[in-house]
Amino acid sequence: MFYRCPRLPLRHVALLLCALAVAASAPAQETPPPEAERKPRDRSTTTVVFDESHAYVSRRLEEYSRKVDAFFGESSRAYDSTGSTLQLRGYVSYFEGGRTEGRPELRAHVSLPDTEDRLKLVIQRGVTAATETALERDIKEATRSDQVAAAGAEQDDSYYLGLKALAGEALGIKFSVEGGVKFTFPLDPYVRLRAFRDFTVESWAIRVSETPLWKDSENFSTATEVSFGRQLGEDWLFRFTTKATWRNSTGYFDLAQIGALFYTFDRRTAFTLELGAFGPSEPSARPTVYSISFRARRQLYKDWLYVELVPQTIYQEANGFSPEHSVMLRLEMLFGDRYLQP
């Protein structure tokens, strides 16, 4: 659901699809008796061809979805991937009235030796940053708010060091557990669990994830996210994401609905148009923040140096839903084994 007007109420849509069954008929006999000739012919070959075609489309959809996320450096996908990666990113934002703001940011996932990529050291700024969407990250940087739906909330800019263990996979669901502490004093320990599953239904690539988090300074929270992606032609991908984050500190859900349209212009350039509506579930489920942003991302050198230009307009209830315009310029460098190829 998209919201065209800031005055419309938000309805948090609960999305959970699941149902897939495949049946195959038994192979026909080599020399059927005459009385069987009038029966419907065996369709096992047709079924196999149909299944193979469906599998091909599903694989292609999933591969393209992963390719888009890898190109845009989607935080949640990078967090769930294997291998060692160090991400160095810096941005500067230009606001109406001449105000500018910027900062560098470091994030690292380092696989420990002799653990077969099962254990990682994790370094991140803000413990929730690893699983937030790109639009949430941009709004947080523009509003200086760690909670998108709560304008003016204090942002956690501290760095955290954690140890992440990939627990395994069961019934297609992947699990991981992570624990760590804030670098600065007073120490602020945290523990995070994560479970997610990727699958395809018809022409949709779907990801369902659940991320409970305990943090000493904020107690307990959990983020539930469901995203649906659909490829539109060779170079287009549409994705709709619904997210609900419950915090013990507030006693309500922060709700988000985000629609994104991705376009791959060429091997080194891609664009995204994102529309978002955000709001708390209490005292009534309605939007308090709207956002529209356009993201242009260019691969400057090989596959490890990128530049992004993000014009963005935000409408906050706290400011009477007046448009707040900004332009963000971001430079990103990636390091790791996967980036050593010539």
C-alpha cells in the first residue's frame, strides 16, 4: 500500500504467504493395452518441462534480486552473507537553507581463521544498523533520529564490537546469533538473534525475517520484516517491504511500508525510486513520516568503489508535514577476499 497524502491513515498490512505443492504423474507403460489407448495420454513429460521452466524463472528472479542488493550494498543482505568484508563509507548531506552535514562510517564482518566461516567479528556503528533498510538509513541520517517513526529520538552513533555465529539452517530457515558490547564507556552489551528465509512463489522473490535484540540500555526489541520482489523485464525490479519493530522502551510497534523500483542502466550504473510511510502503532496506527527518494549509484572502479547521489524529500508530522528537501552524496569502498579479483 502506498500513501499519496500525509493525512491518510496507515494500515499495517500483515503479509505471510506460503503454500507450494508439486505433483508428478507416474510414467506410462511402454506398450499400453488397447483399452488404455482411449485414456488421457501421460503428461509426465509436460509436467517435467513445466517444472523446469518454473525453476529457471525462480532461479533467475532470485539471482537478479541478489545482484541488485549486492550492487546497492543492502545492509541486511550483506549482514547475512558469508565471507569477510570491510565497508568504509562517508557522506555529506546538503539541506535547504545552506546547512550541510556529514560523517564517515566503518562496518566490518571479519571471518575468523579455522572456523570455516562460522564465526565472525562484527564492527558496526549503531547496533540496529546491520538490518535496517536503505531508506531507513537515509532518513535516520537526514533527521538524526535512530527511530524513524519517532522524530527527535536520540541516535546511537557509538561503535559496537560483536562476535557472530552462523548457527545453521533448518527447513530452509537460516539462523545466526551475535553478542557484543559498545566500544565506549559505560559498556552497553547486546545479544541479537536472527532467522530468515528466502523463497519464490510464482514470479515473486520473498524474504521473511525475524530479529530479536536485547540491549542493556534499551532492554528488548524485535524487528519483523517481509519483502516481496518481482522482476519487471530484463532490467527492472519492484520490491515492497513491510516492517514492524517492537521496542520494550516504548511499548508499541514502529511500522514501515516501503515500495522500491530498481532499474539497472548498465553494468556499472543503477537507479532506485523509493517511497516510504512510517508511523507508530500507538495511540493510533497512522503515518508520522513520509519519504520519497531517488538513488543513483555508480561503480567508479572495479567492484569495490562506488558513488551515490540521493535527492530526498521528507514529510514529518513534527514539522507539520512540510517538505524538507536534501541531497546526499556518498562514497563507499569495500575490502575483502571477494574484491581481490582483477
